[in-house]
Amino acid sequence: MTAVAGFRTVALACLTHLQSNEHGLCESDNPEFVHQARVAIRRLRSAIRVWKPSLPQEFVASFDPLWQALARQLGETRNWDVFLAETLPSILLAFPEGDEIIRLSQYARKRCVVNRTAARVALKSVDYSRLLLEFAAAVLALPEGKARRLEAFAPRCLDKRAAQVGQLAAEAAGGDAPARHRLRVAYKRLRYALEFFAPLFPGDSLRNYHQSASGLQEMLGRLNDLAVAGELTAEALPGSQGEALCCWLAGQTERLLPELEALLGDFHLQAAPWRTQ
């Protein structure tokens, strides 16, 4: 299989994933539909980045900004869904009383409704339908040209992403929330690339790599949720109103940092499965 054929397979699978969640997102308040639609777009944009050297420049320039805009819309919806369903209950346990808590809860529920409505409008729009049709047609029409074999293309892509993770891990270990966010983004890109190329690397090495990475992924997700919760709390309760809550969220983050450091250490001990064949 050529590199371009590999991209075509992955991109069409991402479209299927996205479209399988359209109806649920538009007709149900279950936050999982938003989550899965967002994951599909994130995977699709990661695939575009991975295969960018093998794709026509005009293809990337035309479609990536459009997917980015839709991802941003769903991301805002997802942030408030997570805050309302997962973070707010923990805040309520720590601060069971107070006018600030009531205002925060009301604001979060309002933002969930507003953002979900906006996401539904986006997915019901003519622009979205046009994007699906034009992107699918462009993917099917991609020229093979002198595209490299996927087996030769994959290791270089994975080396690049693993190097980015290694560099950002050193910064994140003693860094701030933005540094940890950059690490999380880089790690997700590495993980998605590994999933794209997984059939090329059978055996225990890939499984062990994923097992080590799963704990790191969960921890980075928890830390990101806390960072986003701080931003959303400051938005809902500006100034000194939300100061105590933001300090509590920062304290929860500090408690998790030693565990993050240990998980990073374990992850670095794992051999790269694409270099152990």
C-alpha cells in the first residue's frame, strides 16, 4: 500500500466515525455524541498532519482550516460538558454551600445549552454538508504519483512525533499548564499516528507501548480538565468571585504532578515499537 492509499483509508474511516454521530449530536443531549464527533475530527486533522508531505499543498490548505473551525466549535461544547458532568460535582463536594456555587452551576448549564445549540446549527448547515461532499471527493481523487510505500513512510513520521513528545516532556515535568497542554497535544498526535500505522507493527512491543502510554494519557487528560476548569470558572465568576475555587483547582493539579513525573519516566523506558521489528 502506498502512503497516499493509507491516508485515503484513514480519512474515509474518520468521516464514517463523524457521520455515525451526527444524528445523536443533533437529536440527543448525551454528551458522548459530541465527544465522538470531536474525536473523529481530531483524528482526521492528525491524519492530514501525518501525511502532509505526501498530500498536495492545495488539498491541505483548502480543507484543514475548515476542519479546524468545526473542531473548535465542538471543543467548546465538549469543555462545558466535561465541566458540568465531571468537574463540577467535585467542586460541589469541596464547596457544598455558597452563592458562588449556585451561580457557577447555573452559568455552566446555560453555556452547555448555548454551545450544544451552536454545534447542532453547524452540523445542520449547508457549509457542513458541502465540506463532507467536497472533502470525500478530494480524498478519492488524490493522485498516487510516486508516493512512497507506507512501510517506508511510517517510521519517519513516528520518529518525528516521538521526538516532539520527548522534548515537550522535559518542559512539562517542571512546567506550567500551557507546557503540559503542549505535551498532551503532541502525545495525542503520536498516539493517533501509532493507531493509523498499527497493522504494520504487530507483536508485544506495540501492546506494551500502549499500556504504558494509557496511564500517561489519562493523567494528561485529568490535568487538562483541571486547567480548563480553572479558565471556565474564571469566566463564570470573574475577579475575586471565583478566586477560592480557582485556588482549589490549582491545588488539585499540584497533587497530581508527582504522579505525572513517574508516568513520564515509565513511558520513556518503552522501546519504540516501529524500531524494534
